[in-house]
Amino acid sequence: MDQYLIEGGFPISGTLRASGNKNAALPCIAAALLTDEPVILRNIPDIEDVQVMLAVYRSLGGEARRIGPNGYHLVLQDIKTSEIPLEYARKIRASILFAGPLLARTGMAVLPPPGGDVIGRRRLDTHFLALTELGAAVAINGSFTFTAPALQGADIFLDEASVTATENALMAAVLAQGETILTNAASEPHVQDLCRMLAAMGARISGIGSNILCIQGVSKLRGCDFEIGTDFMEVGSFIGLAAVTGGELCIEGPHIKDLRPAKIAFGKLGITWEHEGTMLRVPKNQALEVNCDLGGMIPKIDDAPWPGFPPDLTSIITVVATQVRGTVLIHEKMFESRMFFVDKLIAMGGRIVLCDPHRAVVSGPTKLSASELHSPDVRAGMAMVIAALCAEGKSVIRNVYQIERGYENLVTRLSSLGARIWKE
């Protein structure tokens, strides 16, 4: 099993380019199933999750050919099966995203339970609600079997603002008969990217960027040439890393508006950045001091559906808080197991009180000591990389497959910034 060796205590400095948004790439690959014409996707990150999604696409009969370093030419004229292979489904939660396109294209989808990060219960009920409202029948017997001779538009209120359920419902509704209204829909930048790709294919969608989406079904979609946006989760991770190691970092290409919720949260820790056009600069020697709420109250950083602070940055900001003067409450409201990784930070010297599965009080700054670590999921794994890079001594991080599911060429890119990190 691959592992990282990391020597901490060296600031990262330099310039890097933001990668494509992983959480946009995955549904956009699934959406390519909705047409028998060629689809070109650009700015696709070279990560493990993308390769698994492409493997699923090929298993259904599709051709996926790389064009350039981060582009793919996809075409699937005749779907040969409506069943997702177990070997791929268990690797990635996003395998569930093939349900909507397969239903719309073939009237059937058979999916084993999806895998992915172990960060608590990740219910699928909202997917079932949305697809059954559109006319699908669902049978559960080890796998999930969806059948729908013809999908019908519907007025749907989602019981939670689930990103993947919104995306599944969207991809089914664009080829359904009549109008579909999705209320309490997720509106994250990656959901917006999927909407824009579908619109480029001929779908009729209004309300993009809001929590009410109106879809007028069409009989056929065409191919498209679409470039996904940059990954604001990755950008947030690098901002935190630069701040706690004391270096100056320039990031090319991020969508600055996507970072507004993160800027408020990082600002509570005395961390800021500047931007000109699409170039973002994290100055060195940040204040790294908690900005208390009015009256000197301890501030809280809590995640929420968009446009709240992104839950995928909760792990990152927790380790950053260990290097900041003052006390802050981190409240992870969305996943009950995501915060359990903090025991590793405590073992490294972090002053953290885990109040319950959702809340942690972090007081800093504390010098972290090198340790042997095991990555439980993508974002906690990156948090451990940040901890190791600002710790004293040499750390080992195992199970780095989990990290590389979401971060493109991480060792090479960090090494180019002066980080002492090796993979073996």
C-alpha cells in the first residue's frame, strides 16, 4: 500500500494552477450517457475517482478517449447493459449518479450500494424519492433496481438539499415528458456546472444557482463541448496549507465567487487572501489569530448546504485552527463521523476537545509533532498532509489512495512549492 513520507517545518511558496472540480467532473461523466452523440469534457482532474467513473462508462458500452492532459472524448451510441459492476460501485459513492441517466436512456438501472468516504450515514432516500416521483419503481434486493417505461415530469420537494440526489433528478428529468420542478434543490457550483452542461446539450433548465430548478423535458439531447469549473475545495485546502506553513502562494484559475463562504470562515482565523482577475494570492505571515464575535465571544465555524461553508473543508479548517492563536468551535452538522479523525491531531499535540460527533473546540497555537497516520477519507487525509507539513519531524501517512481520489498529482505539485513530501 502506497504511503507518503513528509518532513514538516518548511513553508510552501510559489504558483500552482487550480485543478478541475472533482464534484463537477463525476456527474458530467454520468450525464454523457444521456446522448448518443460525442461529448467532450475539458478540465477533468486526473484523479482516481474520475478513472473509476470512466471505467463505469466504458462498462456500459461507452468509449472514453483522453484528449490532451485533462480532456476526454466520450461517446456511447448503444448501451449494452443497465447494470453497474459491483467492483466499481463499491469504490465510489458517485456510482449512484448513473441511475438517472440510465433510467432516462433505457428505462432501467441496476446499482449495487455505492461506496466512497466513511464519514457517517449517507442516506440514499432522497434519490429514491425523486426518481419515484418521476415515475420510477424501485426494488431493493442486495442491489437497487430502478425501472420506468416512461418518465413523467413532476413537482418534487426534496426532503434534503442533497447534491447527488439533485443531480440524479436533473439528469432523469431533462428527458422526462412535461415539466419538472425541483424544490429544495442543491445549488453548489458543481450542480450549476452540471446544469450548464445539460443546457449545452439542449436541456431546458431555469433557476440555475437557486434552490428551485424548473426543467422542461425534451425528447433528445445532443453532444457538447464543455469545460468544468475549478475545484474550490482544493483551493481552500491549499489556502489553509500556505497560511499554516507561513509561505506565500499564488493560485491560478480559481472562481473567486465560489470562495466567498470559505473566506468568511478563514477570516475568523485571521487568514485572508487577495485576488486580481482569476489569480489568487495568499500572502505570507498571516495574522493567524481568532477574531472573536461581538462581545469577545468564541466564534463558531459551521458547515451547511450551499451557500454555507462547504462540509468538505471542515477537516481542513480544523487542522488549520490548531495553528491559530485563540479558541474556536468547529461544528460539523452534516456528517456524524467526519470529526473522528481529530484523535490523530490530538496525538500530534493539537489541543482539541471533541464534544460529540459533530462539535470540536480547538485552542491554539500548538506545535504539532510528527506521527504515523492513516487516511480515512479524502478530506481528512488532506488535513493530515497539512498537519504533517507544519509539524516538527518526519511523518508517515498510509492509505494515501483515499487522498488521491480527490487531489491531482499532489506529491508533484506540493514538491514544486518546496514541500518535503515523497511517495513510496
